[in-house]
Amino acid sequence: MAQQTTRATLAWRAGMEFEGGVPGGPTSIVDGNGKAGPSPVVTLLLAAAGCTGSDVVSILEKMRMRIATFRIEISGVRREQEPRRYLSLHLVYHLTGEGLEEAKVRRAIDLSLEKYCSVTHSLAPDIAITYDVALG
């Protein structure tokens, strides 16, 4: 199977602000100061949450679960010394919908985190990833 290469460009705007994306696609701002856009470390959290969130939606749809609302809170614990990389991530998946079954939601999350989510699988393997589910 051929490997896929993804390309993106990030261009400096001013200060610690950068704007980028894939050629011809939408762009986003990354700001080292976290003012004009999310900082790089927050962007990493958003990427992880967005990746697993997309997986969970897809898997639950295949399970014929109907989602009304879905929100993910993600937090990360970072080292105190440089490099201040993440040591652990914790996600809280908040979902509402008719007939949502917690066991199926947990199965979808487990599949995402253990098999499908490209972003979390791209992180260092020693980063602990945990989660909770809140059904409303």
C-alpha cells in the first residue's frame, strides 16, 4: 500500500501569529501568544479532540445512534521543564440524543482511541489518554 503524504503551509503574519492550511483549502490562525488564535499546544488538543470526535460521530451513526448535541472537553497535563510536552490527556465526551446507550458510546470512543484516531496515534506512545462520558 502506498504511503500518503499530507502537505500544509504555515506562513508568519506578525509577532507570534501564523496562518496556514492545505493548498487551496481553508486556513486557520495559530498564535504562539494565544491571542489571535489558539496557541500551538492548544491547537494540538483541538486536533486530538476533533479527530476522535469525528470518529465517534461516524461510528455512532453506523450503530444507528442519533446524536442531538456533542461536545468534547479536553485537558492536558504538561511537563514543567522544557520541552513542555504533554504527559497526559483527558477527554470528557458530552452527548445528548434519543436512545443513546452508554455502552455503545464507550465502544465508539474505545475504537477511536485504540484504532482509528490518527492524531492521538501520532503522539508519543507514553502519553496517557483517559476519558469520561456524560450523557444528557
